[in-house]
Amino acid sequence: MLTGMAASETPDVLWAPDPDHRGRLAEFTEWLREHRGFEPADYAALHAWSVDDLEGFWSAVAEFLDVRFHEQPKAVLGATGMPGTEWFPGSTINYAEHALRDGPGRADADIAVVFAREDGLERTVTHAELRDLVGRARAGLVRAGVGRGDRVVALAPNCVETLVVFLAAASLGAIWSSCSPDFGARAVHDRFAQIEPAVLLAVDGYAYGGKRYDIRPNVETLQAQLPTLKATVLVPYLDESAELAGTVPWSGFTATAAPIEFEPVPFDHPLWVLYSSGTTGLPKGIVHGHGGIVLEHLKALGLQLELGPGERLFWFTTTGWMMWNFVIGGLLVGATIVLYDGNPGHPDLGTLWKLAEQHHVTYFGVSAPFIQASLKAGLRPNERYDLTAVRAIGSTGAPLSVEGFHWVGDAVGKHIQISSMSGGTDVCAGFVGAAPNVPVWLGEISCASLGAAVVAYDENGHEILDEVGELVITRPMPSMPVSFWGDTDGSRLREAYFEDFPGVWRHGDWVRRTTRGSYIIYGRSDSTLNRGGVRMGTADFYAVVEALPEIADSLVIDTTALGAREEGALLCFLVLTPGATLEDVEPTLRRTLRAELSPRHVPDRFIVIDAVPRTLNGKKCEVPVKKIIAGVDPDKAVSRGALQNPDALTPFIALAGGS
């Protein structure tokens, strides 16, 4: 078992549900009693049923949350094995219809979108305006020859135009994919070239950290490299007069008003293509279907998060991360979505907290590193901003530290539910997170999501409780990938998730499931620290190291994990804050790691570096760095175009004896 809080100890409860709370999940439970004759005593009983009776649960979700099928399904499940599960065979559906149809929270005058950019530009869009814009963009796509199955891609930020073209593409049954405009041309090409797009939506530039970046040269490069393009649409995002040869201006593309129609497509018809991090080789194109995403996001947002009319959902994300696809799902449940484009730390770390106050955000989503940065900066948002509207804070992207949990309650608000979540691009959802009727325990993720059969396996594939093991999913979920793009025989999909435990999804995280039904994620199982037989996730290590004010960032590498017969070195790379020196911090680090983790987990060496290499999605490149240190050719260990900061690899190449 990993070190840390002993399994027998029950951590403090930081937030407890109101026993009189009557939200959407309670309404669903009552509906089950009336329509299905099932009355779960608590969330644990409801969850157990949701994974034991997949047909009963998912059919109930579809009926209760008013999934609109054009052709009715022949069954809830056809084939039931993983991979290859068939959901709602014979049915047809359309994602965009669920986002744009009439209903509670979606009247013409209701606000659909609030948009804010770091330089102060703001925009509010009603549902009537959104429907009009989507109809116009749909007509533009049709003029460009786009139809069902064609690919529409975007090199564009988290703004209204990106959302509009996505919904227009989905309404036609076209397939969407997007990259953030800060991606380099090589990284974008590596993704988009695989799917051979018909239309590219692009902006002239973007603003970040007080600077403006013209990306039209990248757009020109992509136009030359993507021979299947029929049209490139240019949004004058920074400069209203921006032009580019060979493009259709946004004003012309959306000039013609047209009614919205929705192409009914099979349940598993591709909706969008997301991408793996691309740390080795080309990023894998992960294909999700219309029906699976509609069902999963209605469930996650409507029941798990209890979002609906009158609520405002914000999550800091770019269009290159799955959280963009998740947050726009707020439209499915009639919530207002708040989109922000820019640097969350510009001009300071108060920017997003101010946004929450200004736009009355009720569900405030960020990353665990952002919470940690706010903590280390000494922020106390509840003393500076009115955050009484915020009822929950979502945290994802990395495990949230115990200190992070404490800080949210102390510095943001004790009334706030801390919704630490973990899932993945692979399913465009969370496996584990929070629920409105489950407490928040210090340092723990409250529960498994409904419909997600999340357990820990030992190395022999046996389920374990209160011990650390591989995070696996033992029953299928509707939003699991339809396929990998171009993986005609399904071999790459099987290799990615089902090779170690046939018929069971192995996600690649270390997890401990407690007797309370809560979860603790310890980091990626392929970057785990294994010292003297004691396994530890890197998240535990970073929580200790990065708690020191002199440490800005860190990366830990256990070379034993590379397959050495004898235990290798444990290396800790440090990014120091200005003025700090290794001589000052190393003794403290060694004492603290020995005391808080174990003597086995004190690194053999501490090495100062300028920056930790990270993927474009912000994840630390632990495995590629391990490979480089082991002597693997850097260009084979990692695709530099998939990194935010390729130059950060230099010290690791030097350490391995490279040039």
C-alpha cells in the first residue's frame, strides 16, 4: 500500500450535504420509485444499481432527461462486451438538437452564453441569437459542400464563434475537431491531417498574458498542408479588419439567415475527434459518438453536478482540452455557460475569481494546479470577491492536494462543495467525482460517478479495497470511444485499454477505493515511484515538494520503472522561485520527504532546471523524460510538437549524454 493516510483513519468532513436538499438527483430518485419501482436508500445504493443494471439505469436516464430519439432504439444494449459495446442499437439522434431545442432555460430571451476575454472584451448571447448564428453557420457549411461524415476543424479559442460552428457541424452530422490557437503549426497538422478536414475555422490571432499573437502565418501553412480543405473561414478575432488570402471572412460565411435542421444520425455516429497527449508518436484520434456524449453529459451535468436553468457553469479550458467539450454540454441541461479566453494569471491570479463574482458563476471549474497556485500566492478570494453564488468548485487535471482542499474551505468558502474529479479525454467525462448527497472528505474524491464501475485491481486482476491498485472500469460506459481514427481493425483501441485485463478498461492511474466509497488518485500507474517495494503515485510526491514556497515546479523520475533489474536512481528536478538556491532548499526537502512520505522516497539527487516539460494540455512529461534519461532517442521518446516548451527537454538530453 502507498504511504499517506492509513486506510483505517476517516478524514475530516469538509462539506456535508443538506439533508433537506431537493435537487435534480433527488427528483430522479423519486422518479425511479414511481416509474421503475426502485427506491435506493442512498447514493451508494443508487450507484450500485447504476452499474449492476446497465439497461435499467441508462434507459431511465434517457427517459427522465428527455433524450430525443428520431428512430427509437431496438434495445438499450446490443453487444455487451468491451470493447465493442452496442448502445441503443437502431436509434438515431443529434447532439445539436439537444443543445438548441426549446425547453426550460432555453427560451429565446434566456442567456445561453457569457463570453469574456482577458483584455476586457465581453459578449452575452441569448438562445435566440445562438440559434440564429448556428443557422447562419450551418448554411455556410452547406455552401462549402459539408455534409454528414465530413470533418470540420477549428484553430480557434474558447469563444462564441467556435461554439457556433461546432453546433452547426453537429447539426449536419459532420465531425468536429479543434485545437487551441497557441498550438504550433506542426502540432495542429499532426492532429488535423489524420482526419482530412473539409473546412477549417481559424482566427487571426489570440491574446494571452497581455500580449497579442498573430497566427495567420500558421493558418497559411495549414492551408498548404491540408489538401482536402474546401474552405477556410477567418474570424477577425483581434482585429476587425483582419484579412487573409484564400479565406472566407466570418461576415460572409454567416451572411445568410437559415432555419436550423437536425440530421438524425445513428447513436454511435462520430460527433467529434479528441486527441491523446501525443507524447509519443502522432496523437491518437479518439472518436466519440453523438448518443454516448448526449447521454453521458446529460447524466453528468444534470444529475451528478445538478446543473440546470438558472445555473451558470464555468470551467477554465482551451479548445484543445476535453473540458471544453464538457463545459459546452451545459447547454444540454439549460444552464448558461461562461466562456473565458486568456491567461488565468493575468494580470494576476485574481482574474478568474473576479470573473466568478462578476458573472454570478454557480459552478466554478478550474485545474488542481490553479488552486495550488492560488494557495501559494496567498490569495483569499472570499475576502476580496463576493463568491456567495458559487456553490461548488470543480477541480481536475491532477490530484488535488490536502492543502488545496483546506484552502478552498478556508479561503474561498466553507459553504462550497469541493468537486475533485478524475476521468479523461478517453471518455470525455469523469469516472469519479462528487454528488449532491455525498460528503466531501479531506483529500478524497467523494464517489464514483453514476454508471461508472470504478474499482482497483491488483497485479493479478483481483479487485482490492483500501489498497492501491490499477484504476479499472469493469462495465461499459456510453461515452467510451467509438473507435480510434483510422484504427480499422480496432487493434490500437484494444491495446490502449484492454490488453492487461481482457474485457476490462485499464485507465492507467493508481487509485485507492476506500470503505466509504471515496477514491484517492495517486498519479499515472506508468510513472509510479516504486522504492523498496513501496509504490507511490507522483501526486503524493509533488504535494510535499511543491508545498515549499521556494519550489515553483518539480518533476520526479524513478528510473527503476524503466525495467532495470536493480533499483535505479530516484531523481527530482526542481524549478526554483527567484532568489532560492538548491543549497537552501535541499536539506528541508530531504527532511520533509523522509518525514511525510518515507525514507525510501527521498531522491538520490536533486537537480535544478529552468522548466518542467509539459504537453500542450499542461501535463508533466514524466514517461517521455524517463525514456530520454534511459537513452532513448528524444525524437522517438516524445513528439516535440506536442509540448508547450520543447526546449525544456535540453537538460534531460544532456543528462543522458545526448547533444
